Amino acid sequence: MQWVTRKNANVDRIACPWLIKRFVDQDATFLFVARDEVATVAAQTGAIPFDVEGVELGHVSGRCSFESIILKYQLSDPALAKLAKIVHGADVAADLQIVPEAAGLRAVAHGFALIHGEDDQAKIHLETPVYDALYAWCQSQH
């Protein structure tokens, strides 16, 4: 299945593909397009839009997109819930202090964005081990 979001991904738009491939759709492919093209591309291709204004799998009711995906697909893993707080804090500037790990993830994600710019596929590839490691750490906390 295809998924589509805005290009020049950072925290949430890299964390979501990790979550989707690991727990929702292991064969997922991701399209990154201009903000104003997401709806059109979704309609033309059948791709599921995420992390864009006005979609179910976006920032809704105080949730970040990562949390919206967890809710939609009923992922009840306690380690994912802990990771979701980290991602939320790293993605939502006003909530950066929600858990101490959020600031570290924000710094790492922004560093990848500075190095790799708009190469969103490279960022997914390179940051996946970061999310694997954070998830393993979250599992060890329970």
C-alpha cells in the first residue's frame, strides 16, 4: 500500500513510516510531495495521507500523527505508548518537556534533516535504526 505526506520530513513524518512499516503495513511505500499536492496525489493513487492538515492520520485533538496512527490501528503495546510520548514531545514544540527523551529525539531528527535536506527516503532509511533502538529501550522500561 502507498502512503503520502508532505516532503522535507522531520520528526513525525519519519517516525510514522517506521511505525507503519513495523506494525501496520510492512510492504508500505511512501510518497513525499508538496503540501498542496498531498490530497491530489492521494486521490489519484489511492495512497493514504498522513501528517497533513485535515486528515485522520494527522495532528488531531492534541495528538501528533504518530499517535493518530496508533489510535486508528489499535496498537496497544505499552512500549509504543512510551515511544509515542517521545515522538509527540519531539514533534510538538509546545510539548517538548513532556518526557526528557523528546529533546534528544528532536535534536537527532533535526540533525538528519540538516544533513539530508529533502531526501526523505534517505532519512527514513538512516533513521529507522534510531526508532528501532528507541523502541527497544522503551520495551526495556516495562
